[in-house]
Amino acid sequence: MTSKIRWGIIGPGSIAKAFRDGVAQAEHGELNAIATRNPGKPGLAEEFPGARIVHGYDALLADKDVDAVYIAVPHTGHAEWAIKAAEAGKHVLVEKPLALSAHEADAVFHAHRKAGTFAGEAFMYRLHPQTAKIIELVKSGVIGEVRMIQSSFGFNMGKFQPQHRLFASELAGGGIMDVGCYPVSMARLLVGAATGKPFADPVKVAGTAHLNAEGTDDFAAALLSFGNGVVAQVSCAVMANLDNVLRIHGSEGRIEVPDFWFAGGNRDQGLGKIEVIKGGKTEVISVNESAHVYSFEAEAASQAILAGKQEFDAPGMSWNDTLGNLRVLDKWRSDAGIEFSVEKSSVRTKTLDNRSLGPNKGVIPKRSIPGLDKPASAVAMGFEDFRTFSSGAILLDAFWERGGNIFDTAYIYAGGYTEKLFGEWQKSRGVREEAVVIGKGAHSPLVYPDVIAKQLTQSLDRLQTEYVDVYFMHRDNTDVPVGEFVDAMDAEVKAGRIRGPYGGSNWTKERMSEAIAYAKANGKTPPQALSNNFALAEMLDPIWGGCVTASTPDFKQWLIDSQVTNFSWSSQARGFFTDLAGRDKRDNEELVRVWYNEQNFGRRDRAIELAQKLGQSPIHVALAYVLAQPFPSVPLIGPRRLVELEDSLKAFDIQLTPEQVKWLEQG
């Protein structure tokens, strides 16, 4: 790489022109090319003099003379092209917002983490000297203790234009995404400065908005509450001229900054104007910066790339800073009832980088499960934490393309939303027949035979399918004869609504033995599966009421003798094999209560020792242990991020021998 970063631009709009002028003043950057889908557009060569005109975005990413790409397409294309850029080995600077949600941004960063490339969100005001001066004033205590922040960014488009990018739902329109992100990012920056950190995330967000016919926001406001007591009021609009002043209220005065995102100027120049109002007097401070406002981010990004960094230094937007900002916007949008049409399952039928879903092949091997007539992955995925289709689909797509095809759902999870999300996903991807769907019903207190069919009917409707592949009762009720439960589940097998093994989640071995014996004696389909906790660490106290572990020596022997498949939840002992646990670490009540005793610590010690020998982590050894059992053992994993999924799959690099399994258990 040369001493200057050769930039290419995707999307020749007005922001691209501003970046063009900014990079022209950057010492370590130069504009090399611009990609457009319409290379014959009149005036394009004149608007970007000296830059090669490249036909198509993919062609720019393949161009060997381009080091980094500035992505200036509409919001809906940010994540797609940022991920594609990583796959092409290109660094990126992405116009704000970097993606439509924190989950999308996390996927972008995951792609660049793997590629070793730089990715930054282009909040250009963050790198302008005026911002550094504001931070300096806050830290100096000139207005005392920061107590409240007020900031707005709003303008009036005059009339509703449903096809315009600022209004259209299919283009992620509205004020929150386009301009609301600025006051949110500034508030988080200032509270961080007041506490000696690069940024701070609010502990509570409450938002509202006025929506138009597209379902996007014309104007909106939110209240951000921070852990140190600071409160921030932020507002934005595309249909109202707001005052656009940043106000930082302190115990001894206040700071006011008009149009902080342009340093009081415009896209070309911002001299800066900061007013410190204290004791009835006003002091006006200006950084008198005459350089192009976009030159600072262009230079900072170029220098970071040349230094081999993958993200901005503060006060630029680091990856965690971007993620925190988008989480606030996610909550603001959720409170206002905004879901863009492009995020819905009927539209988002492809992966985040706009590909058709790939084949169900990857590092996760397939196995045969007794009673199931299709290949099943060695691990199953639980995803009850997701609350939107667009966020959940990212993990579901990735799990599928890495070879995973077992999905753990339940009637009770998120009030049924997990089932609904999976139903939308499997239908939009067309994978139902290859997928192995686990359904669960009859959770306490409704653990009765007649509940099974009723809840299964609702589950199948949500899942948009006629059957589940595996079924578990979520709990047991020993006041009911086990035969009544077997009869109820066998009826669903005969009706074709359960087409694979069934059994109990959190059932004792005695109860399962009784159920199997009853089924055989009465001509019923016998239970063939359990879903109990099973891990290298033995669960000492139930994590939740009614939970049962299968990790005891006698229960494990029962599984070996019966060859009943166990779908193990909390298969990695919920952090016990990570740095969260330790003999001297007792701040996590659940870890201490559920896992802490000398037997488990001995196993943890041995997992650490073996991991060091294998060049792996103890958590991977712990998962490999569950996979290496002499009975059908399918661990459930619950990654919330792509990096967590990738990390879990490292367990497949470990093939434990029976001797190693025994040593991990007994030493």
C-alpha cells in the first residue's frame, strides 16, 4: 500500500460530492474512482474530476487500484455493500447510519473483523476540531457538573413525498435514522466525556414520533437516561424546522453550540461557534477552522488504515460506539412503532448482503438421530432473544449456511414470537423440509395432557408448518399419570403433527423410564428424546424452577444404556468455563449458586489445562465434551451475535477421545 489511501466512492450523490472535496484536502488520501450504475450520466466526469468512472459497485470492489471505499448509497444499502467490501478485502467508511440496526452493524463489523479491514461510521463532526474543543470544555469543568443535554436536528421538507428517501419506508426514511442519529451520538459522547470515557450508553431510552402514511417519522423525540444521572432530550424532524442547537446544562452554567454537525457552517466549511454562558456572561469560542469539514474524517480514516487499525480512535466512532448508538435508535424506533418495510420477512427474502441463502453445508456436521428420518446437525440453535425478523434472520441465515439445521422453539418463548419469527424465516427461505424444528409445550403451570394439542395447534400456526420434527413437553407434572401424557403425545404422532422423536424437557430418568415402559406395554410410540441440562459442569441448583440436570453419573449412565437422545440446554454451563467464573469471583449470583463446588472447579481446571494443550479455549473444550458422549447428544447453543456463533463452532476443531472425556470428568 502506498503512503496515500486510494479511495473509491459508491453512490455519486450530494454526500459523495462533499466527501470528494474532503478527501482532496486529506494529506494521506486521494480519490481514485467512483462507481455508478449509470456511467453515462451527464456531468458525472465533471462532478468528479480526475476520478475514474467505474461501471457498477461490484466492479469497484474488484478494482486492484482502490484501497478503501466510501459508501454513500441510501441507508438500505449500507450493510450490504460494507459486507461485500470486507469480502473483497476493501476498507470502508460508511455514511451514517452505518446500518439499519445494531444487529446489522454487528454483522458488518464481524465481516471486517474476519477480513482484517477497517470499517468506520462517517459521523464527520466527530473528527472536526470543534468537537475536540467541546469535549475539552466539558472535561475542564467550566460549567460544573453536567446534568442535562438538549439537542435537535430538524428541517422541513415542506410536503410529504412518499417516494423520497426521507419518507419512503422501503428506503428506511424518516428523521430518526437520517438526522436523529446526530443528537444521540453527541449526547453519548458528552456523557462519556463527563465520566472520563470515550462515550456512554444510556440505561434507559423512551422515544416517540409522529408517523406519516409510509409509517416513517416526520418528527420525533426521545429521552435518554444515563447511569450517572445525566438526562438527554433529543429531537429530530424532516417536517419541522427545529432550533438545531446543542445545549449542555451544568451545575454552574451551560454551553450552546448551533448546528454542531457542520461546526456552525455547511458541508464545505465550519469555523465553529461555541458559547459558554455562565454568571450572566457569554463567552464565544471559535476554533476558526477553515479546512473542509469532511477533510478531517477522510484524513482520520486514511491514517487509521495506514496504521493497520480496524476502527476509529475516539472521538471518531469506534465499533462499540456505533453499536451503542444504533441500540438507542433501535429502541427509539421500537417505542414509536417503526419497522421499515425492507426489514419485513415478505421483503427480506435474502441474506443481509443481498444473496440467496446458501446450501446447508459447513463446519457443523450432520448426524442421525433415532426416530428422525432426516439428517440433523450436531448442534441446535436457540434464538429466543430476538424481537424482530431482520435481527433474527441474520443469525438463522448464518447458522444454516454453516451446516446447522436444528432450531429450538417453544410455545412460551417471548410470548410465541420465537415461533412466529422462525415461521416467517423458513417460509421466506423455503427450507422447511430440510429443517429440523423442535417444538415445546405444556410449561408450568399448564402441564396437563389436554394442553398439548391445544398449544401445538397454535405453535404450528405460528411456525407456518403442518408438523414439528421433535416435540418436548416443557415440564413434567408428576401428579398426572405418565400414561396420560404419553397418550396425548402419541396421538399427535399418529396425526402426523409430530414426525420425529418426542419426550420431556426437564424430566427425571425415572419418569422417562416409566413413560417408555407404558408406551411399549400399550402399543404406543415410545418417547425417544429428552431435553435436560447436560454439561461438563454439573448443575447443583436448578437455574429455573422445575429444571432437571442429566449430568449426574447415574443419569449419564441411564442415557448410555437407553440411548435416548438428549438435547442439552446450557450445554456450556452459562459462562462457568469463561473468565466470568473463578474460585475468587463471586459477584455473579447465578454462577455461584448453580455451578460452584470443588468437583466442578476441578473439571474447569482440567478443561483449561486441555485447552492450553490444544490451542483452544476452555469453553470450546466444554462444548466438545457434550458432543463426544457415548449416547446421542445434541447441545443447544444460543448465540446472539455472529462472533458468538463462530466462536461456538470452534468446538468442532476438537475431537475428544473417550479417555479425555473420562479425564475431564474424574481427573
